[in-house]
Amino acid sequence: MMKTLISLAAILFWLTPAFAQAQDQKRPIFDTHMHYSHDAWDVYTPAQILEKMDKAGVTKALVSSRPDDGTMKMLEAAPDRIVAGFRPYKVSTSLASWHSDPDLLAYSEPRLAKRQHRVFGEIHINTPENLETPEMKRYLEIVAEQGLIVQPHTDAAMLRVLFAKAPNLRILWAHAGFTEPASVVGAMLDQYPNLWTETSFRAGDIMAGGGLSAEWKALFIRHADRFMIGTDTWVVDRWHEYGGLIGEHRAWLELLPADVAEKIAYKNAEKMFPPTGN
Ligand SMILES: [Zn+2]
């Protein structure tokens, strides 16, 4: 009798939303837009960052930091969970000047020469002129030599200029263009087979009006192999609310077909960044 009651309880639990949520919590997330920059170091240790990831069900992360030491701290703390990206920034104002700053190139070259990074970015590219400097020429040479993925924060127009200049780049487009509508993101993915994108800062657009936008849903299904999750912990406040940022993404992932959700949650990123065995 007791046994029957227990099985009955198990079946009833299986039917509840709590079970669905528990299952969903188990879906791994690969966060492809993480920063562990200077202002976060005194607030959270790498071990505490890893705890936050564990709590949110984030198994792996692509990290880039200002300065790069933050990324190296995370890589050292969990080499099997962290993919290193390189941003050529030492201070916050570097994002506007790095394209033509010889000091930042001198800072970057020996670090990139160690070949610990798999991504060049997140980088900010604002104007076509940014691509025409001697420093940028050298950065693009290093990217090609090392086969790095580029993670630019740009709009669609600037991304087209970048692809025109370097058609063989493999690009992980930060924030799906930040403000670009689903139709533009879709057109870019249609046109460029070497383009992937991540959804940091986009949960509000994807869930506009509280439900999953039909346009974004159709796009996720059509290009299920090209989307990834990102949070963008660019200031320490974003670390305070990390669990909530992942939760916002889980909310819309849950409304997609399971195979599509799994690709976007972690499988696409796992494919782009297979384990190196280090
Ligand atoms: Zn960005």
C-alpha cells in the first residue's frame, strides 16, 4: 500500500509544473558573453563566480575581460569550463580607441602569442575607418593565423563592412546586433554562413509583451544552429543579478521545441568550442 502511495505521489509530481521546472533547471547553459573585469575582482573571487554559474546551471562560459588578467584568473580556476576571449582593452575608454592605439597592440601581441585565447572579442567596431588602421591590420592577421572566432559588438551595417573586408572570418555577433530586429538578424544569418550570434541583452525583445515573440520564435527554429546564450556581465551589477539574467533566457528557451532549445542553450557553443583537453 505504502509503495503504491509513493508511486502515486511520484506520478503526481511528474505532472506538476514544479517537475517541469526541475527538469528545465537541469538543462545546461553555455554562457557565450561573460566578462570578469577589474571592478568585479574585489567583489567576487573566481571561485564565487563559478558558484554563481553552478547555481544558475551554467556549465561553461566564454569570458573576455578588461584587463585580460580577469579572463586568465577564470581560466586558471576552471580550465575545463572557461573558453578565453581576448579584448584589447586595459581601461574602459579603450573601447573607443583600441583600433588605432599602438600601446594596446603592444599589450595585446604577447598575450595573444601564448595562444590561450580562442576568440578575439568582445570588441567594439564603430565605423568603417576603424578597420583601416595599421593596428587593425595586424589584429586581423593574428585572427587569421590563429583561426580565432571574432566577437564584435556592431550593428548589421558595420558587420557587412567587416565581412566585405575579411569574408573568411568566423563571427559570433554580440547581442544579435543589440537593437537589430529579428528580420535583420535573420537576413544576416541567411546571407553569411560564417555568422553565429548570441542573445545577451535581447531577452526583453524576444519576450516582448510577456510572451515569446512569434517572429523571434520562427527565427530560432529556422536558424537553430546559429544562436547561443549570453549574459554580458560588463559591470559588477550584472554579477549581482546573474541568476536572474540566466532565468530570463530560460523563460523563452522553455517555449521553444526541446531540440531547438538545447542547441541554443549549449549545443551550438559546445560545437564551436569543443574541449581542448587542457
Ligand atoms: Zn557589447
